[in-house]
Amino acid sequence: MLVLGGTVYARDPQGLQENERWTWQQRFAPGTLENSGDWAAALDYDISLTGKLFAEPGTVDSSGNDKTEFRKKLELRLGSEGSIATDADLNTKPLKADARLAFAVNLYKATRTIPGDKPKTRKVISQGFDLGRADFSLVGGYETDQPLDNRNYTAGGEAAWIQTRHRGFRGFVPSIYLGYDLIRVDKSQIQEDLGVDDKDSERFRAFAKWKLEVGEWISEPLDPLKLHLDLRYYKTKSLPDVLNAADQDETTYAAGTLSYSFTGKEPWGIINTVFVRFDDGRIPPAVEDGSTITFGVTLFEK
């Protein structure tokens, strides 16, 4: 992923100041993609503008951890993401643009201590916890497969629990996303081919995502080695029987990405990460399943 980012601070009439800001990010991951023995050049991208509408002031410890208990924030995100291949028939991922209004709460409480009875000791008076972050979003957008043959308007909501600690055994606990969308067809080539014209449906989706710091299990020089796992399930309701028979009502997608980051030691000053990704299945509105292997790099990451 190529990441170029910047932050524009807005004046907050209620005194939030830098807690209210707009952040622009661009993410591009060039690479090569293999699907069923055929190869293509590929580019993953993620472009977004995020505005922090409200955020409770936070406090940060010496390690950079947020120490504020149950901190809340409200954000507006305008974004587009997807994957483009030089051979569109090999691409099993769509292109999407959406607007998201997200409310988040960090499920954190600091452990409280006081000086102990003996020198250089501490006594716990209140045990804390760190249970990640809860997110709730309203989302509206537009999605299409790369050939632009199957295009939808979408509107719905999402609830998520986000894992905020990835080292040790915490990394084995995934982030969970549950969403429900109303789908309005703009164009559906597969429906035209099957002789149906159905504009409305609903789609349930459930994701589980892991980030494993596998390098720390091997040796210190391999600390930047990470494994990302992504499992997705989609179930579409209210489709005509002919689409259900064509396996368009239900699909899964699974991906594993092994990456190595060159933090502070970027080759030629531009390569931040190299990665290899294997994925299987499809992401709607793509209509053809496939298994792909992608080799890529991230450049100029900021």
C-alpha cells in the first residue's frame, strides 16, 4: 500500500481544538496477481477523508497507549476502496465508494494504584481492563465489480468489536464486524443474462479479522513480520430463485497476508513493506469465485 497522509486541524468552537480534525489518506498497493494459472498486474487502493466531529480529550502514557476510560468519538468518513487488475476477469474484489458516520467507545479502564507499605512498591486499589473498542456505523455507498457489469447502491449499518492489542495471545482474538445492508440494483448483467429484473434485496455480512505478530515468536530481527487473516461471509435475501440457484445468494471470502515492514530501514528510501497474499472466494458484487495469489509492496508510507 502506498500511503500518503496529512492532517488539517479545524478550529473547534467548543474548545476541542486538535481533537476535531480532518485527516486525508491515500493507500495504494501495487503488485502482481495470479488466478488459475493466469497472471496480471494489480493495484489495491484505499482513499479516505475522515472528519472527527466529536472526541473526548484523551491522555496518553509513555508507551503511546490511550489511558482515557471509555473514551468516545464521532467521525464522518468519505472513502473509496477496491482492487484493479489488468485482466478484470481475474479480479474477485470490487470497487466501492461510501460515506460512513461512526460512533466509537474504547472499552478501557486503567488500573489504579497507590504507594505500597514498602519502598518502591505499589498497591492496586482498582483493577482495570482493556477490552478493545466498540464501533457503531451508518453506511451508505455504491459498489461495482471491475468490469462495471454489476453495480449497486447500498445503505445500512454495522456494529463492530475491534481488537486493539495484537501481541501475545491477544492476537488470536479477532476483531468482529456485523453488518446489514439494503441493496438497490443499478445494473446487473447476471440478472439480464438469467432473464430477471429484481431491484431490491437485503444483505447480511459477518467478518472476522486477525493481526498476528508472528515475528516476535521467531526472533528479534523478524519482529516486523506480521500475519493478517480476513474471513468474510455474505448472505443476500429476497433474490429470485434463479439467482439463488446460481449461488448468488451466499458467498464467503478468505484471505491471509504475510508482510514484512522496513520501519526506519526502507530500501531505496521508498519501500516500506513487502507482502504476499492468498485469497479465495469473492466479495459482492463480484459474481465469480476464484483463488488468487498477490505479491506486492507498499511505497512512500507516511
